[in-house]
Amino acid sequence: MRHGKKFNHLSRQKGHRAAMLANMACSLIEHKRINTTVAKAKALKQFVEPLITKSKEDTTHNRRICFSYLRSKYAVTDLFRDVAAKVGDRPGGYTRIIKVGNRLGDNADMAMIELVDFNELYNGGKKEEKKAKSRRGGKAKGATTAPAAAPKAAPVAEAPEAKVEEPIVEEAVVETPVAEVETPEAEAPEAPAAEDNTEEKAE
């Protein structure tokens, strides 16, 4: 009898069940998502999430604990190297179970269990929603801060323009009189020289 025992035995003895969950956890860590029945997916979720939490702190002790459950050094290496880097800032809920209908043979409820941080499609949408919620919640606060920032930016933009225009006008004024003075002086000496030559030839 199973009075008050909430643990799902999955119709297997302890050794068979532990080996099956270890193999499924290794496949999940390697492939990032697997298809299985809903009951096995829920059991795997309880089995693998504490191991992912252990992987956040890379110590020899934690590696040995994970190895005692997974029984695969390659899976432990991937867990501590790849998975831990992705889930480092997540406080929990590392896996997601998505039901995918019933199996044709025995009509069993099937599900896909995956590591949340490795699904780019779901993550992109959720990150945008979180940002949108924070923006919506902060719109009132942002509205009060935005007008204060706009007037500060406007005078700063106007002041440099006025400073830049003044030197340009002064340089233009200085250059134009110099050009006017040089042109009459150049014409004056040329004209008398020509007249002197004609007078000398006439004499």
C-alpha cells in the first residue's frame, strides 16, 4: 500500500527507476530537450533541478554529488560548464514541461521537457514582456523624469551653437576688407607703368 506516499514510483523498482532518471537527465543535459510521458517528465523535473542548483557552485564536492546521480562524467562536465553558465542568475525553475498530445500506441500523455534558458524563441518573448511590464509600470515615473531631462538637454545644445557662430562671423569680416584693399593697390601700380612707357616712346 502507498498510504500518504506522494512519490511516483513509475511502476519500477528503485534501481530501475534511478537508472532511468539518470539516463533521462543525461539526455536532457546533452540535448537540452527530450520527449517523454508527462509522468516521467514530472519525475525528471524533481530529479534534475536540484542537480542544476548544485552546478551553480563549481566545487569538487558538488561535482561528486552530481556524478553520484548522473553516473556520467561527460554529463557532469556539460552540466557545470554549459548549463551552469546559462542558469547562473536564475533562482529556480530551470526546466519547462510542454504537453504535446497523446501517443498513438497506448494513448499516453506525452510531453516535452526542456531547459528554459536554452529555448531562444520562448526566452526572447519573455524578456521583451518583462521589459515592457517594467516600462509600463515605470511610465509614470519615466514621465516625470523625461521632461526634466529634456529641458536640460535643450540649453546645452543651444549654447554650443551660439559659440560656434560668433568666431565664424568674425573671420569672415576680417577676410573681406583684406581682399578689397589688395585689389586696388595691385591695379594702381600697373597703370602708371604703362603710361610712362608710352610717354618715353613719344619723346
